[in-house]
Amino acid sequence: PSDFFLMSPTHPLREHPLVYHDGQFLYPVPGSMIWALQHRLEAEMKQSTSTAAKAWQKYEKHRADYLEAESVRLLKVALQTEEVYRNLTYSVVENGEQKTVELDGMVQFDHTLVLVESKAGTLTASARRGGRERIKSNIKELLGKAHKQALRARNYIESNEEPKFFGVGGSEIPFD
């Protein structure tokens, strides 16, 4: 019905943490400022000006790099292994064309190999509010891309007798 109201799981203080009343500001939820600042900074950087676009690209790169590094670090701690590698490259043939692709991370422990692919995107506001179709499309986009890349790496490993991965400096990563 048109008069149906669905409350938002995102409280208004998450986006506007300061309340102005009678010439004064009130900060009712300490700690909420970081959420508001992140949202506002990202919105400002996404604007179409060339300076903002450059800032947004730099920010996205650092955010993605942090996600990859922290994911691999946490796996290293949880699995108690030193065989941890980031930003690996390897060569594959896709659509009849030889190309070099990247694997965000690889963790080896015992007889197990964990391939790490991550995407540092964000959920849209409607997905955060619980919109089913938007949640599906956001998850498909973010997780789907990472999953496809991880499957590509797994297929590379399974289809080559001696798969070769290379680190940032071009050195070959030991792989059994």
C-alpha cells in the first residue's frame, strides 16, 4: 500500500551525527562521527570534477590495498603460517589471447592452499536499507567478480603441471 512505511536500518544520526537546536550543537551518539565522515568524504570525492575524480581513484586504490593486506594478514595469523603472498601475477590464455592477471593473495599451510580475491566496493544505500533486488545485484557485482577471479586462478593451477606465480618484484613464488 502507498501508506506503508518501512523503517530504515540506517539511523539518521549515522549520516548527520550533530543535532542543531537553539543555537547549539548536540553530539548524542559519541563514535558516530566516523561513519558520517566516511560517507560525506566518499560522496565529495565521487563528484565529477577532475580533482575530486583523482582523489577518489587514489582513495579507492588505498582502500582496496588495505583490504587485501588485512585479509591476508588475518589469514596468516589464524592459520599460523609464514607462507603468505600478495599481489601475485600469472599468465593465462583468455579468448585466445595471452595475458598477465593478478591474484590478490595466496596462503599455503599444511596441504591446503587458500586463494584470496577481494573487492573493496560498498553496498548502495538501498541495499543497506534491505532492498532485496539491490542486495542481490550488489552481492553479485562485488562477490561475483572476486569469485570469478579466484576460479580463474584455481583453473590455472589445476590445468598446469607447473603453475608459476610471480611476486611484485618479478621473483617466482615457490609453489608445490
